[in-house]
Amino acid sequence: KVISDEFSPMSQYPVNLFLNGEYQGVYTIGEDHEVKDGRIKLEKNNGTPDTSYLLEIGGYEDGDKMGKTAFSSEFMRFCSIEYPEDNELTQAQSNFIIDYCKRADAAVKSLNGYEEYIDVDSAIDWFISTELFYNLESCFRRSCFVTKEAGGKLKLGPIWDYDLAMGNLYNDFGQYESWASLTQAYGYIDANWFSYLLYDDAFVSRLRDKWNSVKDELLDVSLNCIDKMGETLSSSAEYNFEVWNTLGTRAVAPQPKSITELKTYEDSVRYIRDFVEKRWKWIDKTLCGQ
């Protein structure tokens, strides 16, 4: 049973789940990332090496073949080729996109000509979206999606997978006055594109301009969404925690003390709201000196 369709633009819905007539708690149901109408829109595979691609950094799975359906470059580690799909993907296409990504990495590392390979505006939008919520996946660990249209550049997005955001992982060490993209929480990841772009004056200037143009609306929309979702779920939350006694405890192993100490649903909502406000202020001060 869908609790509310008010949040449908997110393509995710909170639901009360019943299994064989028994209540199982509150879950989220959402659309998966796929290349199709209404989801990730890319032109159809044209059969040439320079076709449309969907890549997932950290998406390597059993069954993938390195050099064909997956690859690693200096910054895009264990990257899977999600589109074209395996049954359509040719070796020539794999070779093309692997080489393209390696050249993109090299251009970023040298800060010389990276605009030829990367859509900078998409990188900035993605960076702001992930950093506001301190999403630790943004260090290019996993669930970082990249698209490329035929003849186009690499674009970061869509954003995905925020379970390790907003302080929900113990090994971020509570250091939220820093860039999540530069985290050292994962020892095998020591650098990504932003390890270099954030030291490029031209990139930072464009990042600052975009932040200033969206920051007020971004904060308002985020806090309003938290408030509305908190209110929408309040009645269901009461029944959910009768099924899942997770308040004030470590529900899953990676949760830090700041999360496990939250005793009520209202405390949890307030925590998320405060986290976003503090994070917004830190980003604004860091980028704008205010």
C-alpha cells in the first residue's frame, strides 16, 4: 500500500508492506536504473563504437568480464558497462569506451583538456547533490553512474544509493566538515576526478557560481521535503517500530553512535534536518567564505 504519491517525481514511494496479511513495516519501492523511456534516456545503441553508454563505477559483479563488460581505469575502478547490454555490446565498443575513460582520467589528472571528455556542468550538479548529504559513495566507491551519448562527453548521473549518506556510516569518523568525495574511508580508493578538479581554479569558480545560483532553493526544497516526508510517515512509523525495534540500537553494523543514540522517530527526523542545515552552512562557508 502506497503511503503517499506526493513524492512521485523522485520515482520512489514509501509503502506499508503486508505479506500474507501480516504487516511487515515501512519500505521504499522505487524504479531501478535502466536505459528506457521514463528512466535513463539515451539514444539506442547504433552498433558503432561511438554509441550511447551507461557505466556504473564500482558496479563489477560476478559474471562480468574485465576488458569486455567491465574495466578499471585510474579513477573509475571496477566499472561495469550497463548499456549497451551484454548481448549487444561488441568488443569494439568496449575498447572504445575503456580508452575514452582512460583518456578522461589522464586529462583530469593533468588538469589539461578535461573539458573535452567530461561534461563539467553535469559534474558540478552531481557534486553539489551528493555533497549536500555527505554521500560517501561519491568518492567513486560504487553506485556512481556515468552516461555518454554518441559523440558526446561523459556525464555524471543519475544520482543513486544514499544509504551511506547523512552520517549513516561509522568509518566516516564524524568528519562532516570535509568533502565526502575526498574521503579516505575506503583504503583502496585514494583519488577520483574531484581530487584534482577541486584544485583547479576554473572548475571551482564554476562550482561556486552554480552553488550560489541554487543554494537557497536547494536548502528550502530539501528541508521542506524532510518535513513533509516526516509528517507523512509519522503514523506508519509508530507501527513500523513495533515490528522493527531498531530505535536506540544498532540496526545494522555500520551505523555510528550518533545514529544508534536516536531514541524516537521524531529524533531521527530532527537529526536529518539538522544534518542538512549544518552541511549546507559548511559548504557555503567553504565555497563562498560566508
